[in-house]
Amino acid sequence: MRFNLHQRSRISIVSSFSGVSRRSILKYVSILSFIAVLVVGVYGYQSNRSKRAESVRSLQRELDQYTQQIVSNPSDKQAYYKRGMAYRRLKLYQKAIGDFTEVIKLDSQHADAYRYRGLTHAILGNLDQANEDYAKSLDLDEDQNTEG
């Protein structure tokens, strides 16, 4: 049987992980992917100033809207999540972490809240917390995939 170069490299990678569970390998690869996305996101961001100013105004309107929803219904996890995402885009990272934490308090199975809280911790350099949150999001994603 003949293998092409891509198949041979996959075989050598898999054989070098003999004795390690498939789940562990997938988690390791996912975390590496997460780090790559983070690096690209942190260092690759550049935009036009006028577009940025309009975006900031738009995000501020979103923040106001989500804050009003939260005041009306303090258990609205989706409003906290969306406001956390808006805070992230505005680079108000501590506020974003606070909102993602609130989502997790309201719904401990919210994988995206763990994922984005982890990404936000990574931006701030809190890598241990980032890895913990990101690993939890992967576990929740895996649980949802096996249930569905």
C-alpha cells in the first residue's frame, strides 16, 4: 500500500502519540488552534479610524440596549453574553470577563461563555485561567455533540 506525503505525515504524528487517548490529542490540537487564533487576533488587527469610530458608536448603542435588558431581567443570560461580546470588541476586557462569568453563573453549560472568557483571559495574559476555561468549553462542546 502506498501513502502520499500528507498521509505519511499524519501516520507519523499519530504513531508518535501511541498510548495517548484520542480525546487528549484532540484537546491538545484544539488548544494549539486556539493559541494560533489568539495570536492572529491580537497581532493581526488593523482597521480604518473612521470605521473604528462608527463601530465604537454602534457598540455603545448595543451596550446600552443590553444593559437595559439586564436591568429589566437580571437573569437574561443572552443579554449578559451579548454585552460581554460587545465589551470584548471595545477592549473592555475586565467587564467582558464579568459578564461571561455572570452567564456561567446563570447557565453552567454555556460553552461559548467559557470559550470567550478564556480568550479574554488570554488577551490579558491570564494563561492558566484561559486554558482552564477553554478546556471546559471543549468538554461542554464534546458533551453536546455526544448527546445530539
